[in-house]
Amino acid sequence: MSSAASGGEPDYVVTLKPGVTLGSGTYVLKFGYNHDRAVRRARSG
């Protein structure tokens, strides 16, 4: 998964596992982050 800011809201690109496909449509995805709280810097690319 990667993200890039545009218009003040994050945009996410989700990469599925090989062989997994989604049909056309609108999806609501839920993400969980399993790490300790810390200051993080955004990386590009």
C-alpha cells in the first residue's frame, strides 16, 4: 500500500496479492496498523 496527499485527503494505492482480483465498483477498505506509536516521516515513491 502506498499513499499520496492530494486536496488535503490521503489517496491510497492498494496492491492485492497475486491472483486476487476485484470487480468494478466502489469499495470501502479498512486498514489496521500494528506498530508502536512513534513519529513517522512520509516517504515518497
